[in-house]
Amino acid sequence: TNQIRVALNVLVIGGGGREHALAWALAKSERVGKVYVAPGNGGTSGGKIENVAIGHSASDFAKLVEFAQTQSVGLVVPGPEQPLVDGISDAFKKVGIPTFGPSARAARIEGSKAFSKDFMKKHGIPTAAYGNFTDYNEACEFVKSASFDVVIKASGLAAGKGVLMPTTKEEALEALKSVMVDREFGDAGSEVVVEELLVGQEISVLAVSDGYTVASFPAAQDHKRAYDGDAGPNTGGMGAYAPAPVATAELLQKIHKSVLQPSIDGMRRDGFPFVGCLFTGFMLTADGPKVLEYNCRFGDPETEAVLPLLDESCDLAEVFLAAAEGRLDAVPLKFRDGFSATVVVASGGYPGSYAKGRAIAFEPTAADTHVFHAGTACDGSQVVTAGGRVLAVTGVSDSVQGALDRAYAGVATVSFDGAFHRTDIGFRALNQPREGLSYADAGVDIDAGNRLVDLIKPIVKATRRAGTDSDIGGFGGVFDLKATGYKDPVLVSATDGVGTKLKIAHETRVHDTVGVDLVAMQVNDIIVQGAEPLFFLDYYACGHLDVEATRDFVRGVADGCVQAGCALIGGETAEMPGLYAAGEYD
């Protein structure tokens, strides 16, 4: 108890919109005393949050470690990829400070695209066909012989800009020359990945891991091009929204099973367990989701979109600390219902050259609207522009349109000379064709229903009598009256329940006797009419199908039928999430 009461000081490393959003979310924790941001920006100071004038290049690591020790920092959260690839997590691990970020070995998953592609191939992670090349002529031959359109990727870190998408073989060969010969991206282009161009919608999934467990944030979609209609040059990202409507519950479950968990398990088994945020880009192809790339850190602006969706009960500092300490399964990652949308406000000229030092004016924003600082700095008391992407404005609502409306209303509250932003963020979500819900989307487990039928078939079969074989699995119960020997019979029907006895079954978790009572209630109503019990149909409704509990209930019904001499010939099992509380049925 005493340990829990000790204030947790956190050090966030970086100075962009991602880091402001992380600091903002971490500062909400009741346990957190201070959130230091190194070096921070014009928005990362005030309240619990404080800037620290230390950079994050490899030469700064010793200063950062010394600062963390001096200020009793109990959790470090690196933001950008470069310090992670350079080994910043290892530097803090050496002095025993928990760090939410992968080791240098694990960060290779982003630091080398060639390494990550080989990793995917080894572990059966679905991805595009590819080739890795350090020899320019061999790469050219691969492009010439490829039967598919290609994408050229500089293998090393290139600030998110090392991907070229040629439309012809000639453009592809020219792209190879610019990367490998002309070194457009410097040493990042000493090795290239040439891979198949995948077609479909893209989604980004940010997931927290401790090296074993993996828990995902809502899937996001971002906008890389600078201008409306996905026109203009590539950028670091001009906006995002989450959850992406195209990412259905069924799709996300498939992604977890086929990519996220196998990736975390594969890295651990290969000797470099991944602790931190694994940010995976997917293309939703006709053949299913395929991995475009791994990133070893939170995305930007995806982070500004997903963090405001955290449930108020979810303590992000506790989640990160649990991951750093290998106990993520003990701390839930919870989200509020609704949607978020983030719009980036950039400096004129971005992603090319742009002016800095322009004064930014801020007006009050409405509820559920957040202005995260990215490329800003303080000039005395005045906040000024200091980067290409200056601000990221996020709105949260119960619909995509509502979130976008709030985000754009927030954008209208900030201004500086030369500011520009895209006006069509979220257009894919708004234009998404409405698709029918699957059973899985509605929370109904068809596989569990099928397992139940297999389990109860022999139980039901034991109730057969003249007139029926008590075969179930069809859409109606069948009974042959002629086989009973009656001439010109009159049928007597009865329907009843067992009332509060259900509550006793729920509380005691004894389910195989209430069915006997259920049959008895109907049989009593039948025999007082002078009739013989012939057959019985049941109706079983629940919120979540517990196969074993349902089997026990049906066993009780079958016992009652045997005692009464009637046959159980069918019924209905209805799974209705939201209508019944956990463990309840009727």
C-alpha cells in the first residue's frame, strides 16, 4: 500500500504532437506526480507537465539517464524511433529504470525494413512478396523481371519518407537509382526492399506489449498526402480518425491471431522480446489483411487520435508501467464508446521548406476538443511555430461526423500566418459503404452454438419415443402422431416457466435441475386435461453462450422428458448480448 502511494515521476522523450498527447494522457493518472518532457515543445508545460532542455540523440543518453536518476523518475516513455533504434531503452535498463520502449535489438523491426520483411517471412506473417538488395544491379534485375507493380523502400530510417511508389518499370528503375546511387535518403538507402504493390484500404493498429501479452488500441486510418483528395507530396501525416469503420470486430480478431500475437511471440522466441508500442500498418487486400510495415513506437498523428478514446477508468501510466515490468495481463486497456478525429494544422510550404517563428493565436475550445502541440516553441510568453506540422486538433464524439465537426471547430480556434490544413479528413469513413453486420460483429458466437449442438445431440437422443427419433439441428421439431396409435387425436398444448428458480440456478451455478422443473410445469398442465405428454420444445436465451452451463440445462430438460415419457424434439437457443447480464439466462 505504501508503494502505491508514492508519486510516480515519468520522463517522456521527444518534442512532437505524439509526445504532447502522451504527456497529457499520463498526467491524468492520479498516481503520477510529474511528467517531464525532453525536450518538449510550446505546449508541454503547465500543471504536472514540465519541459527539460535535453535532446534525444545518442550523445544525450547519459544526460537523460542522469536527469532521470536525479529526479527519481520511475517510468521512461521514449516517443521517436531514432533513439529507440540507438538503444535508449537499454541505457535506462542498465540503471534499473522501467522503460516503455523496445531494446535496440527489438527496435530493428522498424530500423531495418529488410530485417522486418525477413522476420515476417520466417514467422508466417502475411505480407507482400519482396526482395532485399544491397546491390543496385541485382535490384534492377528484380524490378525488370517482376510480374507485379512494385514499391521501393529504403531499408533504414528515413523519417517516414523513404517509400517510393512508381507507376511504371521506368519510374521504378529511376527510383532505385535515386535511393541506391544518388542516396536521396542517405545511408538509409544502402539497402532497399523492393516489394509487391498491395491494393486496398490501409489501417494502423497500435498495440501495447510486455513481450508476452498484446493489447490493441482502436484501429486508425491516417492521411499521408499534403492536400485534399489525397493530392500532393507525402507527409508525416495530415490527420487521422479512429476507430476506422472498415476495421470490424471480426477483422481485428483475425489481425490479432494472424499478426499481432505471432509477431510478439516470434520476437520473444528469436531472443529480442518486444516491450512497448508495436505500431503495425496493414493493407486490407482481397486476400485478407497484410502487413505493410512495423514501427517500434506510437504513430503520429494516430496517437493524438487514439489516446482521447481511453476510458476515464483507464490509467495509462499503470498500463505502461505494467508492460515495462512484464505484467500487462494484470492491467486492462479500456476505451470509451465513440469516435475521434485529428486534423493537423501545418506551416505553409510543408513538407518542403517553411518559415518558423510565426506567432500562434489560441481561442478557447469546446468540450471533447484537444489541441496538441507538435512543431511549436515558446518565445518569451508567446507560442510560435517551430516545425512543419504545428498543431494536431482532436475532436471526440459518438459518431465519425460528430468527431470531425468538433475537430474542425477546434481548428478554427487557432491561427498563424501561412497555416493550412486538409478539409477532407475522414472522407473514407464518411463514404464507407454500409455493410451488413455479421453475427460476430453483433457479439454472437456461431462456433459456440455449433459446439453446443454437438454436445447435446446424444443427451436429446436419449428422450426418443414412438413418434420421433429426437434428432435435433434442424429448424423445427417433427413428431408423427400416427406412430402413437391414437385415432382422431386432439392436441393439448401448454407453455410455462420456472420463475424465481432461475435466480437460484444463476446464484448457485447449478444448472442441471432447473430443466427438470421446467418440463414438470408443462407436464402438470397437460395431464390435468387428461392428456399424455408426447413432446417438448425448449427456449433458452442468454447474453453470452456458456456452452457447459447450457449443456447442463438441456441435460436437466432431457431428464424431465425421460421421467414424463415425452420426447425433446427441438427448441431455440438465442444469444443476445446486452439483453442479459453476465451468467444469466432464461
